[in-house]
Amino acid sequence: MRILITGASGLLGLNLALETTHRHTVFGTVNDHSLKTDAFTVIQTNLLAPGAVERLLERTQPEWVIHCAALANLDACEADPDLARQLNTDLPRTLANHVARSGARMLHVSTDSVFDGLGGDYSEEDLPNPLGIYSRTKLDSEQAVLEVDPTAIIARVNLFGWSLRGNRSLAEFFFNNLSQGRQVMGFTDVFFCPLLANDLAGIFIRMLERHLSGLYHVVSSESLSKYDFGMRLARRFNLDGSLINPTSVAQSGLKAARSPNLTLRTHKLASALGESLPSLSTGLERLYTLYQQGYPQALRNLALE
Ligand SMILES: NC(=O)c1ccc[n+]([C@@H]2O[C@H](COP(=O)([O-])OP(=O)(O)OC[C@H]3O[C@@H](n4cnc5c(N)ncnc54)[C@H](OP(=O)(O)O)[C@@H]3O)[C@@H](O)[C@H]2O)c1
């Protein structure tokens, strides 16, 4: 298949591009952070520039489009709501429109944080209630994409992994700090279901192969607090877990509101694919194997300063 991945310099897009390029022809877009790699075709484009989406589709002629590009930093979204709306809502709508007209299939990446997290154990049927600009613009993107292309897949994700600059994911936050002997906070009252970016890649491909459409929760089958995530990672990497101070998010000083319980049900996807979603242990094991294989450094080497 010819697959176009937007946001291929990001945490998800880069891992996705590298995981899929062995079996597919992959085009990956970057904006500010270019890449030096022969593994897939890198296309530098600001997707907000007039005509950029049309030119990109014309050039790549994809059969599948996986849209990962976004303004995914919560505080950046609060600081610039207009940019957040353009990138997180308007761009997916425009892209979905052109993709549908071209006859290609689209998988749009959304977030678990469309929920306020006051309840937890959310299914795809539950009513979202976004707490901030990021979550609001992502929820609006789900509706915008499905409006113009009801056959699109919307994947609500939460992920961790190794990234281009080595500091994009929560796993890297704990790994970097604990390896340096630095104390960190670990929230005991924020729950989530993080899935390894590399595992997400395979799941996305199977969702496209099975011709799924509509809304799916694509997260780990296991929910835990961010503190427990840090402790589990510390154990797997033989790092000192006592450096993680159990803390309430209320004491953190973080600006943008965080949903406390983002435990999402994955039954819908598990039954559509005929497989359960990976547990955290599976993801952490693979994160560790990738580390032993020098994958984090290999990613770092792709960065063009
Ligand atoms: N990370 C998480 O834990 C998490 C959780 C839930 C949902 N998600 C969702 O997963 C998706 C991927 O997130 P991520 O963490 O991989 O994001 P990320 O690491 O912040 O990467 C964002 C990507 O978007 C690109 N981009 C930004 N502005 C652009 C523009 N104007 N034109 C073209 N590309 C542009 C960036 O390119 P440059 O860097 O080259 O500028 C980068 O490749 C997003 O939809 C996000 O909402 C992520």
C-alpha cells in the first residue's frame, strides 16, 4: 500500500513510519523538524499553507492516510487557541475532504482526553466532555472528519515510546530523569492506558486492512496511575524508583487541566480485530528491547539540526 503519514517527525508518526516502511511504501510529512533517513520518503510541508494538502495528495497518491500531525502540547494549545483550532480541527476536516474525494482511506488520530475523566471506564458510546482547548479541538476534529467522510477511522489513543529528540513521551521523562539520578513527581491520581507507539503502528495497519470505520478506543488494555507507570518503567530498566515522589496532580503547578481518570474500554476494537489490546507489560518489554537494540539513539541520529 502507499501510505501517507502526516507528522512523521512526531512521537507517533515517526515510530509509525519506521514500523510500516518494511511492508508498505511510506511518505512521511515533517514541518519544523526535518529528518535524514532513506527508510521512507520525507516531505517537508507546512500543512496549514494554502494548497499544501492538495499538493501533498497529488504528489503522493496515497491509498491510506494516517493523520498524526497536530498541536499536541496542552499548554501550547491554551496559549494559542487559534492555532490549535487550525491544526487540530480545521486541518483534519480539509484533509478528510480531499482524501475522501481521492478515494483513499483515512485514519485520524484523536485522544483519550476528550473525556473529563471524572468517571473513567469510558466506551465509545460515552459522552465526551473536554476540559481544555486541546481536548475540545480534538473532539471537534472527530466530528468534522466523520461529517465529511463517514468511512474514516477515528482512533482515540494514548501512547508512549522513544522519540526523535528523546524527550517527547512520559516514558522518556521517567527514563531520562531516573537515569540521571534526578527526583521527579509521579501523579498518583491521574489514570491512563498508555500503548507503545510501535505497537499502535501494527494495530493501525490491521484496522485499515480490516476496513474498519468509525470511532475506536486504541489504548492499552491496562489502566494505571502515572506514578505506577513510572515505577513499572523503573523496575524494567533497573532504575531507582524511590526517586519518584508520589504526588497529587493538584500540587503539580501544571497549567492546563488534566482529566483524572482516562481509563478507556477497548472491547469494540478487540472484537473487531479478534485480539485483545496489549497490556502495559508487553509495551514496557518492547520499549526495553528497543532500548537494548540502540533504537533511541538511532532515532536521535535521524534529527537534522
Ligand atoms: N503523545 C501522546 O501521548 C498523545 C496522547 C493522545 C493523543 N495523541 C495524538 O496523537 C497524535 C500524534 O501526537 P504526537 O505526540 O506524536 O505529536 P508530536 O510529537 O507533538 O508531533 C506533532 C507532529 O505534527 C507536526 N506538525 C505540527 N504543525 C504542523 C504543520 N503546521 N504542518 C505540518 N505538520 C505539523 C509536527 O511536525 P514538526 O515537529 O516537524 O514541526 C510533528 O511531526 C496527535 O493527533 C495527538 O493529538 C498523542
